[in-house]
Amino acid sequence: MLKQMEGSVAVAEAVALARPEVICAYPITPQTHIVEGLGELVKAGKLQNCEYINVESEFAALSVGIGSSSAGARTYTATASQGILYMAEAVYNASGMGLPIVMTVGNRAIGAPINIWNDQTDSMSMRDAGWIQLFCETNQEAVDVHIQAFKIAETLNVPVMVCMDGFILTHAYERIDMPEQAQVDQFLPPFNPRQVLDPAHPVSMGAMVGPEAFTEVRYLAHHRQLQALEVIPKIAAEYNAIVGRDNGGLISTYQTEDAETLIISLGSVIGTIKDVIDDRRAGGEKIGCVAIRSFRPFPIAAIREACSKAKRVVVLEKCFAVGLGGMVASNVRMALATQPLPVYNVIAGLGGRPITQKSLHKLFDQAAADSLEGLHFLDLNHEIIERELERERLEGCSGAVAENILRGIGAVAASKV
């Protein structure tokens, strides 16, 4: 059914179609509209046989989710930014216990300084926590991937994090083709937990494990992620056969068949990249892009195959590891370690900075000429950086860096020190 709707509301309806039995809700921008929408569906009786639990924190949200999933309930929650940091212990517990929880992350920058706009640092902070991480380019993809996420999680007994760019997707209105309930019921059977807390058959969950077995436990978590490399595409194909949309899987490609320059990225920026590629293709340039849909497990073989004919790769990402560089790029370099081609790392869009077509054209010009440095920050204001470094040299310490920069550019938000 075609509807014009906000991304968050669309995700709420999609989650409801999956018939969750427990929803653990705590508001944090920009995911709040998702749990609000689900609350309205429960209150109106449109989502039945579901317990909607308001909790006091993000840590409580996932902790309650761990309890409900352990008791055999299909469980859902959502978070963003500082919220996922606050629930970090529970994030590791959920995967370590093998609980098939689905959680939306409305991607948002992490402070300090305070920033509520989009980048992907929050999800990336939990990239090695044992969750499957699926990234969405559009709201239609977010709808379809959320429904698939429940089946992926319950097939593998692994929690799944569905990541969608905050505000850019969560608050954007666009046309959505919402699946019918009958289609989702055909695709997603009732939850049949492999392990469940039952007083009639007592078991221990989350038990203490010492050095004699901890390595084996962690290896099996790795093994489940490797299994997911086969399960994710299979489930995407099953969904496509019922609903008729090829959204999901490990990666998607665009104009890659003869591409000499390949852009690799993830999330909503892929749409802008495709527009720029179309412009450059019209001028005769051989350029294409690869969208990473599954960041965990990382699709090494799929990336390697997609890049097999390229002369250069540009990894554009909305996050980076301070002191090292891009997190996505380090994974791509590992995948392409046996292929002798340059991999340029571009950091862009931090804290919601716009990634414009003009900037991408300039960037791709540099890439085609192989004049990019290994680590490049798109649209970095070098004047501001030099001014702050000079202040540090003169004063011996920089003081409040964020406030200094805001004052230097005349921003209204600057505060007094």
C-alpha cells in the first residue's frame, strides 16, 4: 500500500507488522517518533498482544528487552547517540546471550561537544559488540530491512541493529510502499525461541565463564556472524519473492560493471553519490559505487568481487577513529589486502555537515587524478584549524576548543569561558 509518511512513522508501522510482543521505549532524538508511533498503535489496539513498556533510561530499555527476549517474547527497542553509549553494557550482554532482539539506531553524532545532527559514530561505537548491523539508504529500505531483521535475528539467535540516518531519514516525508500484514505473516513466522526461561525447565542464562571456555564462546559468536553472510542474502531473496522488492542483502552496486573509480559508502549519502555518478557518467567517466548494507558481518568477499576490476577505491564515511582514520576504510582495506589498488579514505558529514554534489565532484576529480591523500576530510576548514593550533602554541593550552572555534566564526551558540 502506497503512503506518504515520515520515515519514523513508516518504521513504526513496519515493526508493528512484525508483531512484536514487547516494546521497550525510551525517547532520545532522533528515534523518538518511532517509539511514539508504536505506542499510539498499541494504545489504539492496532498492535495487539504486545506489552509496551516505558522505562527510565536507555540502559533500562535494553535491559528490559534482554529479560523479555529471555522469556521468549519477540522484542524491539530503539535508541541513538548517547543513548547507545549508556546501554553499552547491555548491548554486549544481549549478543553474548544470543538474544534475537531488533533495535533501531537513528544515527546521530556523539558529544562532546553537544551535537544532535547526523553522523554514524554511535552505531560504529558498537561495531564489535556482536550485533548484526544493517544500514539503510532510504526510508523504503528501512521499512523492508526492519521486517527482514526479525527473521535474521531469530534464524541465527543474534541481535540485529538497523541503522538509519537521523533526521535525513527519520524525519523525512516520502512515498512508502508498506507491505500488507498477510505478506509479512507469510514471510515471518511466529517467534519460536531456541532458549527460554521456564520455571518448569530451569536453565542458566548469562552464566559466568572462565578462561577454560571463554575463547570458545567468543569463537561461536564469530561463527554466527559468518553464518549471517549466507543467511542475510537468503532472507532478502525470500522477502523479495513475497513483497517484490530487492532491499536487503550484504551490498548493493550501482554502475560498477566497467567502473575504474569505485565509491564505497553506507547510509543515505548513497543517493547523493548516485546523482553525482550519473553526472560524471554523462561526461564519459567510468565511475560507480558500492553501498554497504551489512557492516557487521562485514562482506569481505562481496566487496572484493565488486572491486576486482577497479583502478582505485574511495571510501566515504560519516565517522572516524580519532588517531587512526576511517572505521569503514580499515575494513575495506582488509578486504582488498590482496588487490594492489589505492584505497582513499574520506571523512565527511560529521555532526550533520552537508555533503554537497559540488564537494563530491571536486573530490572525485582528485580521486580520478590519484591526487587524494590517504586520509582526507571533506570540506575541512583549514583556516579555523590553523587559528586554533596557533592559539595553542601562543597560550600553551587550547582551553575550551569548541567554544573557541564558535567564537572565532561568530556563531550565536558560542558561550563565554
